[in-house]
Amino acid sequence: MKKIALLIAFLQAGALFAQGTKTPQNILNRFLHPGNNYVLVAAHRGDWRNAPENSIHALNLCLEMGVDIMETDVVKTKDGVLILMHDQKIDRTTSGKGLVSELTWDYLMELTLRQGHGGPTEEHIPTFEAFMLAVKGKPILINLDKCWDIIPDVYAVLKKTGTVEQGLFKGNLPLPELRKKFGPVMDSIHYIAMISPGSFEGNPKGDQAPLNLIDGFFNHYRPAGFELGFDKEHSPVVTQCIPGVRAKGVTVWLNALWASQNAGHDDENAMSDPDANWGYLLQLGANAIQTDRPHELLEYLRRKRLHD
């Protein structure tokens, strides 16, 4: 009986160890070195259908589900405090009104957040620092949006909270231009380059223009990945950029959020036909998919054995 008890204890310990093997470093490694047998899931503004968007509650629900990345929006108040907020105005998502840039943290901290359907909660707007302290060491990365003009400020918070390796910045400028604007801090972050059909406006015409654009991002720097958007199935983003990025061996990040980002292969269409929509993004070569339906996408990928 003693041997059986020891065996059970050993198996239980093994199970607990297996559950704990997912770490932020594991996820980052998968992002930086993508393969064909795992697709990362990024939850847009967290699990906002079940918690206020961009909230610590939304983060915790992502962690419970096993989401790999939470996308969030970092902006600055009138008095220089970094907070999480998507809109320029706070009217839609909080109990207050006004522009973030014209409001102080003393005022904002007293407000409460609204649910996605508009209902009230007792939750408050998180500062970016408080949010990253909640993230620290947890098995998740944070995709940082809206903050391309305040990268040094955002990096300073990541440095202070010990979460630099859990932050994924993004923008549409190549590194040389970003170095001119922000200095050497750009060499200390993980940067995702963004390309959409609008990226080709003003570029020289010709079949190689999209590939030249991709190559430009690799001048003296290897982006952590590329976020690629397209409104037509035969867009040069689909026919040239996605294959070009895959050939470079970096992550292809595709968005399932709304039709203009994926030629109509979005989350809502995936609710009735996931193979024709999420499956289409997989066929294109997505290594990461950003979604407003994280729970359903995770279930779909797990059925495909493309997620833990």
C-alpha cells in the first residue's frame, strides 16, 4: 500500500509539474522561433466579453483560458501617468467623460469600468505599471498597442517592473527611423512590424515592392514578427508578404477581428464555419492569430492539435 501511495504522489507531482511548464519564456521562444505545430492565440483587449476590456480582470480570464498573448492599449494621461485605455475618450468604457489627454490620474482613478455591453462594474482603470506587475512571471506576453509615440516611457515601466521580456511592441516604421526618433532603447525591445495594403501607398510600383518593404524592416535588425492585414484574398500582402515573412523564419501574425483585416475571414464568420475562416488563416501560414473570440479559437486549435 505504501508503494501505491508513493506512486500516486509521484504521478500527481508529475501532473502538477506538467501544468506549470508553460512560462513567459516558453511563449516568447515560440514567438521568436515559430514552427508549424503550434499557433499562438492573442486576445484582443483581453477577454472583453466577460470582463471590462483592458482590465486586470480581463487579463486573469486570459490566464485561466491559456491565452498566450493579451493585446492592450497604453496611453498617457494629462499628468503623464500611463494607463490602459483604447479610445481617446473615456466615455464608452468608464463611468466618466472626456479625453484621456485632458484628464489627470487623480480624476481617472476614481472612475469605474464598464462591461463590453455597457453595464457598470466596481472595477477601476489600471495603471500600466499595476497591470504589468499583475503580468510579471505569469505565462503570458503583452502586445502593446497605441503607444508607438511613447515607446521610451512604456519601456521604462517594463524595466521597472521586470517585464521587458513579456512586452511586444509594434509599429509600421523600420528600426533605423525608430532609432532616430527614440534612440538605442529600440535595441532592447521585441518589435513587431505592421504591414497592410496601405503600407504600399507611395512606394514604387512593381511586383517586388512588397518584398522590398519587408527587407527594409530587416536592415540591421530582425523583427520579432510581422502583423499582416489584408482586405482582399489576392492582396499583395497575401500573395507576397506572407510568403516573404515565412521565408525569413519569423512569426506571421494575422488578425481575425474584423473583415477588413482578413478579407472577410473573421471571428464572427468563424462561429458558423471555423475551417473556412480561422482555417483559412492557418492555411496562409499564421503562427499567431489575434481574436475577439479567444475561448472558441483555443478550442478550435486544440482540436487541430495546434495548441496546448
